[in-house]
Amino acid sequence: MVSPLLVPEPSAAVKTPEKLVRVSSEVLRLARETGRVRQRYEREARAAKEQKKQADRLAQQLRGRRVVSDVLREDAGAVARAQYRTGGFTATGSPALAEDPLELLELQERDMARRERLGRMLLASEGERRALMADSLSTTASWQALDADAARLRTEKRDLEGRLADARGELNGMAQAAVSSGHCVPVDVGDLQDGQSVADRRAEVSADGWTRPLVSYELTAGFGGSGVHWSGGHTGQDFAAPTGSPVRAVGAGTVISTGCGGPFGISVVVRHAGGWYSHYAHLAAPLAVPGHKVRAGEWIGLSGTTGNSTGPHLHFEIRTTPEFGSAVEPVGWLRKRGVRL
């Protein structure tokens, strides 16, 4: 079954409703802003996690250094108490038993060396403890600041995601209403306030001049699959993508038709050199009209879930004619032209 074609009236240009332009622009803007905030949140959350680990390591080292300092301090106290009891001697041996003055001097030197060594160890341990404490305080403060930033961004992300879901729901509703009325008006790309230049809208193009129909996606149902939704087998490759994702022409060509209803919902067919045709179905809105010449990677629609669809995705076909029933396996076809999905 072939979906009806939308062909603009030759006498007058079809004006896109302002609400459709506004909602489409809002979806694009919110999707871009949500993506940026999500990336910042993930960076901050990772950084906070790493700082927390470092703070925990420093706290553990600080506890160990405090134990060492306490032991050394206790040892120094024991030395002082021993000096008080013995009149200044703490080393092994008793000055009362020393018969030779040289032996007495040796006992004094050993005792003095021990006290000096103990003092140096205590000073070094205290220095390391203070340095660890400073690092620990600094790292903990950094972690807490990063954690606070991550919490703020998490809240901002959730708010944007909620607003984006609402905007996508509104766009889906408008697309379904357009299909029901049989009046699928194309949106002029130049009217979309998406904040991107024309160059930014172009995807990476292979040396042979071909590209992917979407930049961000997940491959789902493949060509030739069977199911309740495909009476004669699946005729294309499905790309799961949120409503409002820009759909791109896979190669240079001319838009020859725009569908508005039937199993494919809102759809676009592009004719390419060599007798090939690409078909893009289940759109939320077309961004090109028949007769429009496109480049590889140029926006031609926004993904949606119109027609025979169970969720937002792009149904993509490569055909040998403009009509349904002439599709070939599209993934291998693109691979031969330098595009890997």
C-alpha cells in the first residue's frame, strides 16, 4: 500500500502554521540544550566521584599518619619519664655500673642519639600529618563543590528532560492530527530557530558522497524481518530515535514526493543518481517539498511515530523505483558506498 502524496499547490505556497514551527523549534532547542546539560552533568558527576575517592584515600592515610604520630609522641613521653627517674639516662645500661669514664660517655651519646632520632621522626611525622590534613581538606572541599554542581545540573537536566518530553508529545500530537486531516504541511528549515548554521546540519559524508540518515540512533528492526506489522516482510531498516530528531538525506538528489498518511505516515522520497531512491517514513514533519534539490546530510524531516508505528523511529528504505515494493537491503547498500551504521 502506497501512502498518498503531498504535492504543493502550484498557484500558491503552502504556509506552515506558526505553532508547528514553534513546537518543532522548541523540540530542537530543548534536545540540544538537554544534551549539553546531560554531558556537563556526567562530567561533573564523574569528577565528583573521583574526588570523593581521592578524599577517602587521603582520609585513610591521615588516620594512619595520626597513629604513627601518637606512637612517636607516646614514645617521647616514655623517654621523658625515664629521664626523670634515672637522672637523664634512658639507654640500655646503668651509669651506676659504668666503671670506665669512656663507657659512661658512650652511654650518654647513645641516649642523646636516641632522643635526637626520636625528635626528628616526630617532627617529620607531624609535617607529613599537616600536609595530609591540608590535602584532605582541599580535596574534600573540591569534592563537595563538584557534588553540589552535579546536584544542580541533575535538577536542571530533569527539568529540561520533562519539558522536552512535553514538547515531543505536542509535536507527535500535531503530526497525528495532520495525518488524520490529510494536510501535512512541510516546515521550512530556515524558519526553525535551532541555533545551528547550515554547515552544522550536514553529517559526515563518505568519499562517495553518502551519509547516515540520522546522527544519533539505535538500529532496531532490519530488512526482511517478519512480524504482525509487516504483511510481506520488513522492507527497510529501522532507526530508533526520539521524536524531532533531524532526518538527513543520505545522498544528493531531488525530493520527488512527500507522503501524508497510510502505513508510512508522513514520509519523504528522494531520487538519486543511478536510478536509486531513498525513502524516509514515520516522520513528525517534512522539511522539504517535491522538487527541492538536497545535498548529502541535508535535513529533510523530523523523526516521529506517524503511520504504522509502535514508537518514535525512522523507517528507511533504498528502492529501485519510487514505489513501494522495490526496496533492497539498505545497510549493505550504504556500506558499499562508504557508510557504516
